[in-house]
Amino acid sequence: MLFERIESPGLAHYSYLIGDGLDAVVIDPRRDCEVYVERTAQEGLRVAHVLETHRHEDYVSGSLELAARTGALVWHADAQLDYGYGQPVQDGQVWQVGRLKLQASHSPGHTPGSMSYLLHDPTGAPWMILTGDTLFAGDVGRVDLLGMERAPEMARLLYDTLFHKLLPLGDGVIVCPAHGAGSACGGAIAERTWTTVELERRLNPKLQAAGRDEFIALVAKELERPPYFRHMETWNVQGAPLLGTLPVPPPLSPGEFAARTQDVLVLDARTELGFAAAHVPGALFCGLEEIPRFAGWFLPYDRPILLVAEPAGLPQAVRYLARLGYDDLAGYLAGGMLAWHTAGLESVALRTITPHELCRRLGAGEKIGILDVRSDGEVEADRMAGAQHVPLTQILERLDEVPRDRSVAIFCRSGVRATVAASLLERAGHQGVTVVLGGRSGWKAISCPTRL
């Protein structure tokens, strides 16, 4: 028997591989799907079915890709949508996987046609419930994706799903959601690596609601929606283009790279300190591990992308971008910034400042604006006195709020998101931005008479 959770860092996406006998089933696969092919081959299994819990918004579904490689049948939820592939799941439908039984349960709320899948062990006892975006550790699925006018209706459906279908399964049933902490598909997912119905009944704040009306009031709220969600929604209904293998962007000499920078977007996926020291003029910084979290907020789909990355990080950057549907990679800078400089090409440095130096300059009365780009939740828990708050995800739509008549020191928790924000502001023509190294954590680690 095989049960394995496949984690996709950054997106905090979980997919599941279940196998017994000769057959295997994959639930909510990612687009770079070689992991499922390799694992089933190692175990002597064939992927017979691919199941989706709902139409995904935050990554490109790998269902078509996996089916093309294995011949598996694809079963999709949200049957009300006009899918270009696969077959619709029916409520109560059963798949036999060796000695295991997997049964579909209509679970509306996050989307109208969401499906959960109840896995029965070899004795027939309920063992695990694969909940998609319906129930997470510490949270429940967001209900605002169809618009706030329908959010109360969706929250009502979600209440009935949770309290009348999922919680009655029994305290010992293991809950297997499609996402963990950090996902944009939930507002407050807990860092419980594994959870159960009993743990969620006791510890999930949304499940403490006294009744349906209180639950709706807790859940029917608008959360931030990254712009790329719309693109994912379309691709995951029509069917995304098949990758076959991950795209391999061509290496470009510094001269070739420079000649292309006018009609593409340059994405720098190195470290924040490397970017700050020197980068290609006009480049957008999004460090390697930040690509899954933030690239979809700022990268367009209608322009090719040129990459600047460390050699060891280039394949992972390509993988992360492919999961978000960014396939048009025009090339990468061969030799990196060293080659750029030895070719005599101009680069730009980003100003940085240590907490100690910022403390000294503020104490000397220097006029410095403080910009906090942390999330609303972070700021609510730890507000910086006198700081202007613009979350990183809102920077592009609120550019005019950032002062241009003074130096602006940018804070996040550690300095990484501040560097993303600084690169966006720099691209928009702001000249006086400075990244605070170590961010809010570094500031709180020093003793400074100036309160922030």
C-alpha cells in the first residue's frame, strides 16, 4: 500500500498519491508531474485515475499532463463549468484502488461543485478525508471567489458541508487538505503538518461558531486575490498547454541579453543582497523562494521573461514559474552579473541601510519616511509607530502614496519583501527608496531610542 503527500513549497500546495495492488490514484496533481510517474514506477503501480477536488485558482493543474504521460482517466469537480477535458465526478462515485475504496462526496462552499474524497482502509473503515480547499488545518476555504455578493450563499453551503458531512465522519478520520500554511487559498491556515477531524473540531476557530449565522459572519469576507488567479481559472477549465518536460530557456550572452531587455520583463531570482549590490536596470526582484508567493502578483502573461539567476537556482526558478503558467521564457543571462560587468554593461545598485545606521540618522533628525510593506495581519500584531503601511501586494496600485520628496526606508519582516517592493518602486521611477537590512526583526533586535 502507498499513501504519500507531495508538497510544493511556496504555493503550500499538497497533492496526494494513493496506491494498492497494481493501481494508483493521484489527487490534485501539480503541473510538473514527473514525481508521480517516478514514485508509481518505483512501487510497481500504474496511475489509473486523476481526481480533482475543485477548479484550482492558485496553480496550473497537472491533470492533463499526468494523463498524457500515463493514460489515466481524469475526473474533475465543479461539473457546472464547461471543461475542455476529463469527465465530471458524481456525488457518491466510488473508485476501487486495490483493497482501498475512495468515495466522492459533494462538498460545496469554496466552489459550488467542490468534491471531497473519503478513503476507506482495507477493512472498509473510514480512514482519511481529502478535502481540497473545503477544510484546512485551522481554517476553512475562502468563499469570496465568485464575488462578495455571493459570499453569504457560499458560506451557507460551506457550513452545511462542514457540519453535516465532514465533521460527522468521526474524530479519528485524518484530514488531508490541498494546502498548508502560507497559501493564498485560506486566510489563517495553521502550521499543523497533519490534522484530524477531532483536532479541527477542537482547534479550528471557524468551527467554533455557535451556528450558521455566526459562521457566515466569520467566513463571508473578502480576501486578497492575486491577479494571476484569473489566468489559472481559465487554464484549469480549458486545459493548460502540455509541457512534456520543463521549458529550458536558452543561455544569452550579456550583449544578447541587453538587446532584448526593451521588449521583455527581466526577473532577477538571486538573493536580495545580490540584487541590491548590482542588477540589470529595470529588473524586477523576486528571490527564488519568493517566486511561488509573489510572481503571480507582478508578472504579466503577455510579455516574455528574461531570467537572472544563480546557476544552481535556475532549474528551480523555471519549475516555479511553470507551476504558475509562465512558459514564455526568452532566455537567461549566461555567466550572471559577473559576465554582465566584464562585458562593460551598466548595472544599478539598490540602497540598503542597517538598523543601527537608520537609528543614528533618525536620532540626528534626518527626514526619512518609513514604509512598512508587511501584510495587514502582521501589522495588526506589531504596528510600527509613524510608519506608512502599504502591503507589498498593493504596491503597484498605490504607487502614488509613496513619498517622492524624501528618502524612504522600507521595512518587511526580514528584508526580502522590502527588496521586492523597492524593485517595483525603482521601476516606477522612485529614486529615494532604501531597504532596511534585517527588516522589522533586525530593528527589534537592537536598542534604539527612536520608537518605530
